[in-house]
Amino acid sequence: MLIDINGSNLYVEFHNNFENRPVIVFLHDSLGCVELWRDFPKQLAEISKCNVLIYDRLGYGKSDSMNTYIRPVNYLELEADILNDLLETLKIENAVLFGHSDGGSIALIAASKYKNRVKALICEAAHIFVEDITLQGIREAVHTYETTNLPLRLGKYHGKKTETIFKAWTETWLRNDFRDWNIEYLLPKIDSPLLFIQGESDEYGTLEQVNKTINLAGGKSEKYIIPETGHTPHKEAAELVINKVTLFIKNSY
């Protein structure tokens, strides 16, 4: 379904099947969307007995287009505000955020600002500051976009919005003024339980992202590092992630 948030339509799937159970809110990465989560949300919902909310951020998937690919440095902080507006519209007061990459950063920001709604959070391969390995990975993604059929593959999910979202991601992160982006100052404000999942071979971030987050977060926090796994543990090691997240949610409620 489409929901109007601040004058723009966001595509939302909300499966509210379990009474008195939390809602896992899935926050996709910088090139993701609802469809690209595949069946992972459904699997996690069935095993954890939780409800599920998945949505396409503005510009992605089936949501409205962005007006421009040019983003402010604080665009992730603004996305956390939009997330809160969506949760308020749907009257969700018991959210467990599951954010991947950009979505993980959004989850951390939202948990620091909207404590009444966010009861727990799982951030997977999130960033709290800009690293050289991240920028190198993005430069390689630009090369892949320019030399392979990646635009065509992304176009299956984002249609005519594909080039805009790709430039919004790559050009923002590679801008000089984005180099100093940092959300470490927000982390002590988080008091909900936190699970940070990272692949040991993540091509977009080092374990310093994990360790700093765990050390700075104000609430109970833990990390789960998966060997021989890259930037998308929920795809590369789905069973491990599902089992770990299910146990984490059980212990958080």
C-alpha cells in the first residue's frame, strides 16, 4: 500500500499477524527496497513470532521519486525523522528496528531520538562515521555501474529512479563535505537493547564501526561477527542471522 508521509507516497507492507508482539521494521540499504529483502522478513517473522513492517524510502522501489539526487550531509538523520512519522501514522509503539547499511545507521539515529517507539534494534553493517574502506568500496561500485549491466539489474526494482538513487548514494558519500559525517555523539542517547551484526569480510566497513558503537551505546549492547561473510549477512548467512536475531528479541522482551 502507499502511505502519504509529509506529502510523498511511500510504499509500505505491514503484516500484523501476532497479538501483543513487537513489529520488526526493516530498513533497507542505499540501493535496496522491499523486494530486495526477498523472503528474509517472512522467515524471521515466522520464527520469532513478530509482526513485520517493510517500506521503500523516498526514491526507491515503488515509492515516489526523489526531487534530486543531491542530498544534505544529514540525510540519514532526516530519514530517521521520516521513519518516526511513518510509525506514528501506523500507530506503532513497539518497534524493533532491523536496519542494513544505510538502514542500520538510520536505525541507530532513530533509537537515539525516538526512545518511546523503539524497543530494540538490530543494525547490520551500519556506519557511524566515514572510513576509507567505505569510499573505496563505493568507487568500485561506480566502476561496476559504468561497465556492467548493474543499471539494468537495479532497474528491475527502481525503474526510472535507478540513476537518481545511485548518484544520491555514491556522489553524496564521495563529496568532500560528507567526509566529516559522524553520528557517534548520538549513540550514548540509545537506551534500548542493541545487536550489531557484521560480516568479518565486510567490503564497506571495518570492525571499528561495530566496536565504537557497542562502546558508546547507552543501553545493553552486543555484537555478532560472522566469519567469511561480507556486507550482507542476512543474505550470505541467513540462518545464522535469523537464529541470532530471534534469540536477541526473546531476551529483550
